[in-house]
Amino acid sequence: MELITKKSILIIAPSLIAESLSLKLTSLDNNLNISLNNSNKDITPDLIIWNILNYQSEDLIRLELLKLKERWDEANILVIF
């Protein structure tokens, strides 16, 4: 008997984009645990999808990436501009 663990994905994006992406991903694979709220301390995502619509400086993005890696050091991060 094979045990299947759910993969956890955290989506950081405007709500409409996050909800659409979440629905698309779960329709492709129902073995995903998707969170749209990064304030939940209980989750440890395997993947963080961060959608950036507007940015003012690369330094601010770099700082936010460092904060994400500090909080979830094992997670992979996909940044979408």
C-alpha cells in the first residue's frame, strides 16, 4: 500500500487571481492542499507561488523573497510578474 502525501502550495496574489489559480490547480490534481492565506502559521508549503502585479523596486522584491525564505526555508518559490 502506497501512502500519498498531499503537496502544499501557498498562493500569494490578488484574490481573484489566487482563487482562479487554486481552482485550476486542484482541477488538475486533487492531491494538492492549497492555501491563499500566508498568515496561517500551521502550514509549511512545498511551493510558494507569488504573483507580483506592480512593483516599485527590485530591492523590495529581494527583501520580501528573503523574508519568505526565512519563514519557509524548505519551500520552492515561483515568482510571476
